[in-house]
Amino acid sequence: MSRPEDKGLHVHAWSHEGELVIDETYSPVVLDGETLDEDLIRVLTVQRILATSDNVPILALACTSCGHSMVSPTQGWLKPTTRHLCDACGTENRTRRRCFLNPLADKLQ
């Protein structure tokens, strides 16, 4: 029986020689002094997998009405779209191209 994974962000990193140098779970996740939302990191991971197959961008976008950072829906079928509803005020924001939204897109490239 395998043990449950620790809560947090699990990182595998290799050296240029191909040797595994990091195999750890980190929580909380802090980047440049800012604690990152672990759920948004998980969503970004899934979005990157889906975006790669269709060459779809992942953008950090603030609502044009209230300025709230937006994230694509995480329930049900995940797909890029041009229509994005703000969780805070309900305003529909549009993008010219189908994309995923995630506030961490600019921070974790």
C-alpha cells in the first residue's frame, strides 16, 4: 500500500546531467516573498497540459469592471474560451482568442 501524498506542491527537478536533484513536497509555496495559492498552481498545471496540445495561451487577466483577477472555471469540462465571467461581479469579459485565465500565468512561466 502506498502512503498518501503530502499536501502541497510536489516538485521533481533534474540537473543538466539528468540526475534527480529535488524530489520534495513544499507547503506553503512562496515565490519572491509572496505565498502562492496552491489550488491555483494545481489548476495552472492542468491548464498547461490542455493548452500545450492546442497551442492555447494562458493569460493573467483582471476584470474590466471591478479589477478582480480572473480564473477559468475549474468545474466540469475545462476548455479555452473567449468569454470569461468574473467570479466577483459577474461581468462577462471577452478575449480575441480562446484562452485559459489564471492569475499565476505571469508569475510561473
